[in-house]
Amino acid sequence: MDDDSISRVLIGMFGVELTEKIQKGLVSKQVAKDTIIVHEGQYVDSIPFVIEGYAKILIQHDGRSFLIHYVKPYECCVMPFAAISRNIRTSICAISGSDTLLYFIPNEKLLKWIIEYPVLHEWFYHQYETYERAMLDTIRSLLFDRLDIRLLNYLHQRAAISGKNYIPITHKEIASDMGTVREVITRTLLKLQKANKVIQHADAVEILPHNGD
């Protein structure tokens, strides 16, 4: 997407005046897939704002990672903002899920703009709501859903991001996102394949239509 196209989207979100300030006051960066954008435990000096691609927000514990939600184009990694406003270390990890274009909005400008522009304040409020819902959904799923259901939901989320049911992904990557080991994912995918939910390919998984579709 070119700069003019990005500007048009931002103007639709925030208006002309704020868009001009954002684009003049930001730093842009193109990162490859699996690049760590925010480290758990770091102090954050700017907010990552995804323009193209997507980022994964994870929490880490005892050597394992748990995927909380995805940050899609024109969304931000909202949890670092909580660390900024309280001047504490961030409690999450953000990793690019694909080749990703990011804008980094400096803290001092962001805090000022949120006060000056109600539209930005409202947008951040909705970003927090999205993160909170994703966190609660993750907790409910971990507590109450079988692994095969969790895995199928995970694959549907990935398909929704790409717009395709054919998902280039390895068992190892799935295991890393879901806080388990590759062997467990391999067994569970085999179970889903036998149930005609998915087809496994070399380094990819394809979601099959529901029966009757």
C-alpha cells in the first residue's frame, strides 16, 4: 500500500489534522515475520501501530507462550500503552506474524494527542475493549475447551486474517502459539483430519468446509 492510500485510511479514521500530525511525528519500520516488536519486561518509548501485515500478542510463562490475540492492519499493540501511561515494564510480547509495516508513535506525542483529539481517545478505548475480550476468550478456552476445539478455533482465526482456508504453517509454530509441544499438535491435527475438519499438507493446514456447506 502506498503512502497516499495509507493517508486516506488514516484520514477516514482520525481526520486530516491528526493524520498529518501522526505521519509527521512517527517512525515507520518494515519487519520480517517472527520479529520481536515488543519484549516482555521492557520499557516502551513508542506504540506500535500496524499498517500492513499483522502482529501476535502473547503472554509468556515458564518457558511457554500463549497467544492472546492478533493485531491487524490499522490496529495498535494496546498493552504497551498501559505500560507507558504508568511508566512500568510491559507484561506482553508482540511478534510479527508476517512481513509487517509498522508505525511507531512516540509516547509524549501520543499522550498529548489523546487529550487533544477525542476521536483518538475513543479509538484507544475500543482497542482496549478488543484486547480485554480476547484475553477473556483465551482464559475461557483454556479452562473449558478441549484442545481439538481450541486448535480448530486457532486455525479459523488464522484463516480470517489471510482470507484463505489454506494456511501455510508448521506444527511447531502452532505449538508455540498455543503453549504446547509439536507432538501434541501433530496428534490433534490427525484427529481433526480424521473428522474431516482439516487436511494436512507439507508445512500447511487446510480448513475444510462444514458438512452441508
